[in-house]
Amino acid sequence: MLPQTVSIKAPEMSAVLPSNTVEITTGPGDGVVVECVERDGRLRVHIVSPGYRREWNAQFPRGGFYRLRGDIRRLR
């Protein structure tokens, strides 16, 4: 006998207003550090913090991925 399947959905995201500015910080604090790179004319985002798979994309992948939420800050 197989276990019953369960549908797990991502939580609803609240509406976010677009912004042209990004807060600048000197350290990641308790956040996750990502790196934006252009590959073959397309923007890719990779997580570079320890403990994550660097080869996975952070958005819009065809394979494994991480879904990002939270405040975005530019790290100097």
C-alpha cells in the first residue's frame, strides 16, 4: 500500500512595490549572499553563501533551485 499523496504549496507572497533603490550594507549579517552573473545574454543569480549549491540558480531554473524572499541589500 502506498502512502497518500499530499499537495504542498508555497505560501502566498504579499504585494511588493517596485523600487529603483537598494540599501547598501558592508556585511551580510544573518542573510544569504547571492551573485548576479550574465551567461549567454541572460541574467543568472547564484547563492554564494556556505551550505548552498552554487551551481543551482536562484530563480527561473529548469532543474534544482532556491526560492528567494526578503529584503534585498547590496553588499560592498
